[in-house]
Amino acid sequence: MFALFRNAIARKTCDLNWTRRLMADVPFGDDLTPIDYGDYNLEDFLHYQPNNTNTSKPRQEDSSNFPSDEFSKAVVSKEPIVFVSKIKDPHWNLAIEDFIYNQMPLPSDNVANYNRLFLYSNSPCVVIGKNQNPWKEVNIPLLQSLRIPLVRRRSGGGTVVHDLGNTNFSFMTSKANFDRQKFSSKLVEVLNDSKLLKFNLQVNERGDIVSLPGADGKTYKVSGSAYKLSKGRSYHHATMLLNSRLDVLKKLLSRDETKLGVVDAKASVESVRSKVKNLEIPSDDFIQLAIKGFREEYGITKDDTAYSNEIINKKNDGDETSVDYDQDELFNLKDFMTSTPRERQVNVMYIDESMSLPTEIKSTYEELKSWDWKYGATPKFTHYFTNEEIGIHVQIEVGKHAEVKDVIVNVLENCQLSHESVFDSFRFLQQVLRTEPITYTGSTVAGYITNDQISDWLGSSIDGTI
Amino acid sequence: MLRNIAGLRSGLRFAPQISKNLIGGKIAPVSSIGFVRFNSNNHKLNTDSRAFKYSQEGPSFVKFTEEHEWLAIHKDDTAFIGITSYASDSLGDATFIEVPEVGDRVEVGDSIGSVESVKSASEIYSPVAGEVVAINETLESSPQLINEDPQGEAWIAQIKLNETADVVGQQENLLTAEEYEASLQEQ
């Protein structure tokens, strides 16, 4: 609470000190870079090789190709389970996460837990929060030209950049057990005990994981959290920077407002900038440590009373959604149960491209990939553009579903064109606006502007339309 | 949270004492002031708000849900929906409120919006079936209203009910203030 308030103040001050801070901060996590005066160094992307520490096989256990019906059974099974995705497409991973989350059975009491942990890494992409404005948060033309996907997730919070040097964890539990810090705290405990880290970690009041203050007294963020709460259930998902190419990725969030316009999105959620750092451990190690933390906190033992009771309840209450099957047989426990004698146990299931996934996941995937979700779910905003060269100022009002509501044109003193011809070139656009909705894409808006110079400029400024 | 309670609630409306904070987690330590308990006054709507004064004599029924929504059902078979003070306190400072659109048709249990606070997106559900006839546009530009007056000016939508107010008032999923209070004590 206090943190949020402080951040609001911090944001104001950092706008003023922007150029100075640009040198010191590595924007990532919830970070925003409203202006970047440097060039984009596009060649970085051409040589961009995702860090390959994530591609090696997990060391401990392997799933050896589950048929999809076993995945479908696992997602509804009444015990805690870990899912590890080997898929790298961000839309698939978010769709799988959504499915696991929505299928998770809810315990009838607060003792039993059917918690889930989902671990995944995405190929390079930019992920914005549910209620954010991509035009404000992201350099859309740069993303388009590099074919790096923009993804809108279903949880709150700010913009993050992912690559394979980042591993995400998603902890799912009942709404009653929602806690912004509990899982992060356990993870920090396990990571700090692992002796693998170059610096120790702590959880801050926003639920993010940061380094302990070093000699310079500074803390760096290694993990940014976001949360979702729906009927009876909740999740806490977060990034974990292991070996991300932070220098390359930060450029995707750098917007030159003189070119891409000023976005006034007073209703949407703004990102909070933080200094970030990699943990510098291999993804496999992190995955195993995250599983360890989950197992120690939420794993079950065969004589676990709560667990046994729940099995008995399940058999007695005739719950039609639960399917009776032998857990050991289904998951072939002997082969890949992560456990040590008399300790808590948890099943781990690996998900890869060879599995045929339930159709619900496919439809969520399609929805997440759609323009209507990525751009159309943006809260209403105003986009201001100034072109000093031509000498005009354009104000575009964008409403719900990212539909253009109004376009206001002003001619500056130094305008090279006759005022009449400037207004003329917008006449068709304004006429169409009176009769039908126009979606806010560069190509659509530019298509209705009859002056080529103005049309090209606005199209490319909106989203890189050439 | 403490700031809200000290500044806005003037000690009148405190969060209940609960060992496990339902949706707040540790970031909203309402239990730290936990000697104060809810009583029936905590569930009163703001009588100066539109949600209350829409009918001259006020709503025919005020009901609550286990998902922490309130409902003010008026005699013209419309109902105002919002989230309870308990929910608003637990969620913490709101940064964005998503409201439905006028003309949306909703069934019982459909999502009609969401509250974002401290990086959490929390769904709001309609406990009744009908058509959205009004939305609270103020929330779009002033999300903090949901922390300041959740049971009044921060109503989220007005719904024209499919059934009469009397029928909806008897719906099993709707709790009286006393029943809602009891459900909070259980947690």
C-alpha cells in the first residue's frame, strides 16, 4: 500500500530526471521507458541468440510423453502438482496457464490443498498487464519490425520483457489462501539456501523479489510479480531473471515521444520502473529449486491426514467432477516423484509440443493472439502527435475496443502546407467516423487520410505501418 | 490500508478481525487493527449515493454475496452492484476499474468487470441476471473512489433485472447483511 503510494511519487520525479536516470537504470520488470534518445541498435537483434541454458533436458525427472488425457486428468486431480512447460511460445504458455488455473479443483476446506505450480520460459516477447495501454508502454513500430510479439496477460501490473534467459513461475491456490508474498518468500528461502547465488535475495512489499542491499546500498529486482483473483481461485505469477539479455530487451520499451506521440491514458495502469539484475543461474537449476520450494511447502505425504481425508471426502461426496483413479498409477510415481524418504512429495508433469492439448487451450490461445485482446482491450485514451516538419498537431481520441472516436487537427505556425489542404486531407476520415467505427491501427487511419505525407507519418507513428 | 482507515473511515468502518485475510495477503494487514469487529452498520450503503437515492424511498432490498459484492435492488426491478467495504479494504488501493458496457446481457455468475489493485486483477461477478442499463463512468477516471466509498458512490453498474425485484430479493445466492457478516466471521 505504502509502496504503491511511494511509487506514484517516484514516477513523477523520474519523469523530470529522465535523461539522467536513463544512464543508471536498466528498464525491465514493471519498467517503462517513455523516451529514449539513443538509436535502437537494431543489429543487436539480428545477432540475438537466446541464452541456451534453458534448452538442456531437466536433470532429475522426465515425463516421457504424456497422452493428452493424462494432462486433462492431472489438471483436475485433487493433489498439488507441478507443471513444467517446454513450449516457448508465450501465447501457448499463457493459454496453458489459464487452463491449469481454471481447471484447478477447489478444496472444500482450508486444510487440503490442490495448489499448482506452473513453470515456463518464453521466446522473446513483450508482456503488458491486463489494463495497460500498449501504445504507451511499448515501442510498437520497433516490435513490429522485429516481429517480436506483444502479449497482453490476464493479470494486473506492468510491462515486462521476456526471453529464454527468463523463467516464469505461476503459483495457483484458492482465493482464501491468496497471499502476495508467501510463495515468493518460500522461493527466496530455497534460493538463498542453495549456495548457487552470487547475492542473496529478499521479498519487497510489492511481492517482488529483489537483491539484499549491496555495498552501494542499492537493491536490484530479479523478479516481478502480478496477480489474478477470480471465483474461488487466485494465482501469483512472476518473472525470474536468470540470464536475460537486458540490454537488448530494454530497447523494446523505449519510445521517442516526439516520433511516436504522447499517450494520455489516465485510466490505465502505468508501469513502475526498477533497476534489475540477472540471477545468473541456469534455468534448470531454478526450476528444480522452485519445485523444491513448492514441495516443501505444499507437498503431501502418503499418510498426510489432510490429504487422506480429502480422498475419503471425494469418495463420499459423490462429486461428479472428480474422477476416481489411482494417483500412483496415473503419474507413474516411482519414476518421477520428486521426493526423499518421509518427506513431502509432489508430482511433476512436463508439457511439450508432442502432447495434444485440450481444445479449450487452443481457443484461449487464439483469443490471446487476437488484435481485439492485445490492442482492443486497451482502456480509452488520447494520443497526441506533433510533426514539426510538416507543422501539424493531431489529437486522436480512442474509445473502448480501441475504436477511433474523434480526430482533431491543428495547424502550427510553421506549416508548409496550406491550412485548407491540411484540413481537407482529414475530411474523409472525419466523415467516415460519423457513420462507422474505425479500429485504431496505423493502416486503417492512414487509409482515410488523403495527403500521402501526413498519411505515411501517422500510420508509421501509430504502429509502424509503412 | 492503514492510511485509508485512519484518513477516510474515521474509525467508523473498520475491517473485521480475521486470522486469514481473505484477499489482501500480507500487503493489507487489516488484522493488525483487529480488535474492531464488523457490526450491521458496516454493511449499510451510503444513503447519499445514487445507488441508494435512485428510488425516493431507497432500495427495496440490500443484499450481499460470498464473493463480496453488494446489490441494491429497487422497486423498478433494477439493481445497483458494487463491491463491499471488506473487499475494497482487502484489495488495497485500486489503480483501475473495468466496468461493463450499457446493453451487456449478464447471467448469474458472469463477470461484469474487475478491479486492479497492487498488481492484482480481481474479477467482479454479477449475482443476478439482466441487462446493464447504466455504468459508473466516474470509476474509469477515479478508481480510488472504490476505496473511498465502495458501498455508495463507487457502484459499478445498474442492471435491469430479468425477474421482478421481489423474486430476485429471495434468490438463494444473495445474503442479508447478517448472513454476510456471519460468513465473514467464519473466515
